[in-house]
Amino acid sequence: MLGIAAPALRGLGARNLGLLALRNTIFNRQWSLRSACPACATECEFTVDCVALAKQLGAQPTGQCATIEWEGRSLATRAPTIDDLIAIAGVADSADAARALLARCLESAEGLTIDDLALDGPAVGGLERHLEALDPAATIAFQLHCVGCSHEWSSLLDVGEALSAELQRAAERTLTEVDALARAYGWTEAEVLQLSPIRRAAYLQLVEAV
């Protein structure tokens, strides 16, 4: 019989909220993002207000449990968690991955397993959409318009991946600044990092002007 764990603290919506809160303590509220147009591959840039986005997501439920009626059966369900995604990460086939995820998040009140339900493709898709609805904050998407070919599409945002890339760029930029100021003024890394961002930028302008 498939077991359903207690409501997990590692829900995907809660994860997104936590990552946005972390980003808002490090960077300013305007987040510059990019998405490649699926029609012509043009890189489209757009800006997201992280404070407003976090407020919007915070108003939605995160990681809910519910019971639904499915073809005459009562199914206990819960929203997918980070642990669920980690568990199915090694499943290469998308259909098998979907069924594995459902197996972790569904339980039949009659004691049947996911295989006993004999779900076809459309049924699997329907149950997936139901699970997604239990945690609306887990999926973040933006409607974009390509300036190159006028194609419109929905671009999904993986907050963790995007934040990791932004942190990497910021770290590389800081190392470059430390190197430039250390070479120009003989300061140590600690002395450069003690400067406020505004003063550091001012000194960098002086170095570039020489």
C-alpha cells in the first residue's frame, strides 16, 4: 500500500518562498532574467519585482493535502515535495517519472496501489494537474513575447537555478573588483571587501580612468 507522509516542510512552494526571501536579503528587488524564445532562440530579457512576487506567492497555499474522488474511488493526495523530486531524479523516461511521482503522492482509500488504478496517459496528466493545484506557489511562469519573431510562450522559472546563477555571477564580479583594486592600491582582499559597494564602484571608476 502506498503511504502518504505527513505534510512535508520541504514543499516546493515553501522552497520558492524561502529562496526569494534569501535573494531579497542579498540583492535589490529588481531581478533581471532571460529566457530563450522556443521558436527562434532569441534571448529575451525581462525584469521581475522579487518583493511583489514573494508577496503574491505567499498569499497562496503551499504543500496542501486533500482527498479527491477519482472514477468512483476516494484518493488521499498531497503536493509533491523536494524529497519526491530527488527520489525520481534518476528516472529517465518522462512517463515513468510521472507515475513514480504519483505513486509517492497518492494513496487509494481502498488500499489499492498506483498500478491497480490502471491509469492511462490522460488520467496521469489529469492527476498531475490536480497535484500541481495543491501547491500553486510551486510553479512560477511568465508570459513572454519575443521581439524577434513575435512568438508568445510561457516561461517557467526555477528559482533555485536562477538564484544559483546570479550568485555565481556576483561572486565572479566581486573577485574581479578585488583583483583590480588590490593591484591598483595594494589593498588586501579584506580591505577591499570592507568598502561599501558605492565606494568600491567609485574607486573602480578611478582605476579605469587612469
